[in-house]
Amino acid sequence: TPQEVFIGSVSVNATTKWDSLDNVVKRTFKDYLLRIDPVSNLGLCAESILSYHIGDVVRSKEVEVPDLLPCGYLVGDNMQIHIMLKGTKQNSIDALVFETLIPKSLVQRYISLLLEHRRLILCGLSGTGKTYLAQKLAEFLAFRSGKDVKGGAIATFSVDHKSAKELRQYLSIIAEQCESRNSSDLPTVIILDNLHLVGSLSEVFNGFLSAKYQNSPFIIGTMNQVTCSATNLQLHHNFRWVLYANHMEPVNGFLGRFLRRQQVEVEINSGVQNPELIKILDWIPTVWNHLNKFLETHSSSDVTIGPRLFLSCPLDVSSSQVWFTDLWNYSIIPYLMEAVKEGLQLYGHRAPWKDPTEWVQKSYPWSAVSGPHCSQLVNLRPEDVCYEGHPKRNIGPKSVPTSQSEVEPDPLLNMLIRLQEAASYPSPQNDSQHSSGLHTEDLESTL
């Protein structure tokens, strides 16, 4: 079913001719692309338009000019012009690009990898949109093969810790069908979600990988991290691996494109622009980027936040303020607390402490008249993540660090310091002649 997206409004009067309307439709589409993706326009252009419809009237290069002028068909409740983009029937990915908001060059790469190698793994953190993309790629391949998406052309297997054995059995059955004459009954695409929960991918795929290559379904897998078995699949079994990371396209630009699409639809339905709402929706992606830079500074890129958390922003000024306050206090701050605390334990102090809440309060897009929500944001204090108590080398009050090791203490050295302190600290439950119970042998075995 084609996705319906409002892209703009146009004026048609009694003297508007079809060629004039053609140009207006193309210009409206190009303006929309520029607003959604000012950098590359998603790689689309006016040539991406296959046709546009007014009721039952189709306007395209292959169809003759209708008998009446456009105003003759825009009557009553029939006041919408539907633009159809080129898709699988035209051997084009333009409709898929428009729907997914992923730049055309990247979508073309994913499709090319699938058509050539038939096996693709999307690897990235949770919340980056891997499962959504896998589903859209599967639908494209199913339509391309002439199959009905709702008729079993796509099979989805969501992996959990207990289902690795069931997955191996399922793939073995698929492999047997590939070898038989009933291969036409196979699904066109199999989506394997959460493959990182499988202990050994090579073991799970062992029976399937020996099946007839050309008869086997397309495989699209998703996983949260790269494993040795994933690399082995890539090297020896023709799987292709795509990194789906927060710091690179299509993930790092998706949130902005998604919110701008929402914003345009609100403007069309209301008929007016709301500068304050525009400011808020432009600000949300900057908050997301700031949080991820903070996490990378005090932990690593492995704990950054995907854009999914911010996609539910309400398209109303007051509602969005309440939404953000709740999101910040009850979701973001608790997550930052745990992620940064673990990062400090692993990597030590690597940068001066800067509370991300202060940055949010300084750049706060809602006006003071909207309410006191800015002051209700919970701060992330150094003591909340054990920042102040984390051991670091004493380089003296006036000395200047001369090497990276002085700025970033070695985690193993920090652990040794803590263990040595614990070994010499008297137990509160014993007298002064008893030690805490951690001896030199224990220290060596712990290290």
C-alpha cells in the first residue's frame, strides 16, 4: 500500500492549464525535498515522479491530456493531488528512498549488496532503525519478485536466548526445500532479527549455507554488535555486513529528516507556520547529538543513544515541553547515570565534568511563558556517577601533564590502587590486629 505523505499545497484557478500544473507539482515536490533534506534532497528530483492523479484522472508523459482543465476535476471533496513516485515496476528505488528517508546512494548500496550476495547483516546499536530498514528492504525485494507481501513472501524470525535451536532447525528446513522442487513455495525474504543473541552464528547457519545458492531466499539479519562469527560469515559464506551507527548516515541525519517531515504535515493541516514549533523540532536533533558526544567523552560510542527515543515528540508546543521533561527525567538521566558510571570504571577520567543538563537549560527552546519546566529538569551531578571519587594520578598543583597517560590513568593501575588500599584498610568488624582479608596472593589472583 503506497504511503501517503502531505508535501504541500497549491493553488489552481479556472485558467490553470495542465502544463502549468505539471510545473507546479514538480516545483512543490522539489521544495519539499529541500526542506526535508537540505544537504542532498535524499538524492531525488522531479524525475522521480512517475505520475500524479486527480481522482481517476492520471497525468503522465504516456497519457493524453484530459478533456477538461484541472479545475474541472478538483471539485467537491476531490481536492487532493496524489503524486506517484517511480518504484519496483519501473526498476527504481525512488519510492523506497522517499518512504524510508534514507539517501538514495545508501539505499542503492543495500539493494545492490542483496541482489548480488543475497545475504546481508545490519549491525548497530539498539534504536537505530535496523529492524525498520530490514522490513522495508524485504518489501522492496518481494514486490520486485512479483510476490504479495501479505501472502507469505516475507518470513520474520525474532531471535531470543532460547530460540537458537529453533532457528537452526528452521533454516535446515528451508535448505531442504531449496534442494527440492518446491523452492517456489519458499519465502522471498527471511528477516532474522536480533542475531546477536545467537551464541554461534556459523553453527546456526551450517545447514543452510550448503543449500543451492540461487534458490535460497534473501537473508536480512540484524544484530547489536559485531562478533567473530559474524566476521566469519562475511569472509567464508558470502554474507555482507553493513554498519548502522549513530555517528554516520543514514542514522545521524534520520531524526532531523523525520521531524521535518512531521513539521511540514502539521503546517499543511493547520495552514500556518509555527516558528516556536520549528525551533523546537530543530533543537531536538542537537540535544541527541550533544548527549551522544557526552557519552562518547565519558564512556564510548558503544553506549550512545539511537534516534528512536526522540521520534515520539508531540507536534504541539506545550505537549512537547511536557514530553521532553518526562523523557529527560525518567529515561535519559537514569540511562546516562548508569552508562557514564560504567564508562568511568572502565576508562577513568578523560575530560572535565560538564553536566549535560546545563547545556539543555541554556539552549532551551521553549519560552519562559510556557511554564517552569526548564527548572524541573534533573541535573546529572558528578557524585551521581562516582566521578569525584574515581582515582586519578596526582600530578601536583602547578605541574602540567606531559603525556596522555597523565591525563588518562590506566584502568589496570586504578584497580591496583584500589586493591592495595583495600588490602591495608582495617576491617570495621574486627580489631586493629586483623586485616581486611585481602592478602598478596588474593591481589595477584584478582589481577
